[in-house]
Amino acid sequence: MSQPVVLLPGLLCDGDLFAPAVASLSDVAHFHVADLTQDDSIKAMASRVLAWAPPCFALLGLSMGGYVAQEIMRQAPGRVTRLALLDTTYKPDTDEARARRLGFIELAKTGQFKGVTPRLLPMLVHPDHLKVPAVAGTVLAMAERVGKDAFIRQQTAIMGRIDGKGDLERIACPTLVLCGRDDQLTPLDVHREMAGLIPNARLVIVDQSGHLPPLEQAIAVNAVLRYWLATS
């Protein structure tokens, strides 16, 4: 019997981030891709998702989506049957990261929004995938669709997120913590720490992947997600 699964995309991503999983796992799950483009705080994003989502659901968030997933676990943990945190962190922005985001926002406000450009792709994906259309082309197209205004709201939300370390030990549902081994934005060490802090968590490391394993290593990730959806 299929179960409802709420999917939370990352910055400048939409449902295409999860298209391989949706296609592969439709026999065991009914997927709902949340819209994280309308709000400028993580709390507001989480509240919007909770108002829209089924009464109970499995929850998967990648990067910014992982920040929102952690906030959902603070607001309504009883509604989440199982949790997957992919390529994300519990930590707030460093001063350096915040300054970089503010710079991107200023560029966008002055008409210089370029989404994810080929110059930025090496920060997001493994070198093997830089010229793979199903990966690089998908990332560029998602950023173009999300656009400047939503980008500014999302960056503002990310900068305002809290330190969630103290909340991880209160997560009671079965939890998957998954990371691309070569993720430059949210490194593997952070995921090891999160998996150690969450009582019922399992850590999975995906080889030859950067920040976007659902696109970069879809077959491997889909196999892990199928197992995650079956665990109790």
C-alpha cells in the first residue's frame, strides 16, 4: 500500500530534483512536492507545508528542504511517520556564508540574477556530472524556473534559520541521514554528527555525488529510499 511522502526541495530547486525517485517509487509512495518559493522564513515555509500536507506523512528534505523538515519536526512531530534528511545541516550560517548570501541578494536586486550558472555548478555536483544533461541541465532549468524573487526569499529564509542541534535528539521517528561523499556545501562530517545525535537514525553515504544525490546517483538513492519507506 502506498504511503504519502512530502518532498522538500533545496534552494533554486523544484520537483524535478526528485523526478527519478517519483518515477521509480510510485508503487510504494504517493509523492507531494512542496512549494518553498513563497515565504522568506523557514518557520513560514514549514507552516505552509503543514497546512497543505496530508494528516500524516513521510518527510524528505534536501539542503534548504532539510532545514524546513527540521522545523516541521519542531512544529508537528506527531504528523511525521519517518524522516529523511539529505545533504543538509542543523547549523546556522557562518558570518562568511551570510555575507556571501547578502552579496547574491544584492546582485539579484540589481537585475544580475543568473540562477545557477555553469560557473557555480562545480559547487553543487560531482565533477563527473558537470556535462551530464540529466544532471547539469536539470539544475540550470530548475533555477531558471524558480527565478529571482523566490531566490531572494529563499536566501533570506536560509540566513534566518536557527541552530537546531538541541532538537535533533528529540526526533523519535525512523530517520535516514544521506549525503553525497563529495558534497562541498554540507560536508559529510556534519551528516555523521547528525546521525549520531538523532536516536533512530541511519547514515548513508553516496559515492561519486556532490550536493544533489537524487539526481547524481538516482539508482542508488532510489534503492535507499525504497528501504527507508519499508522500515518501521
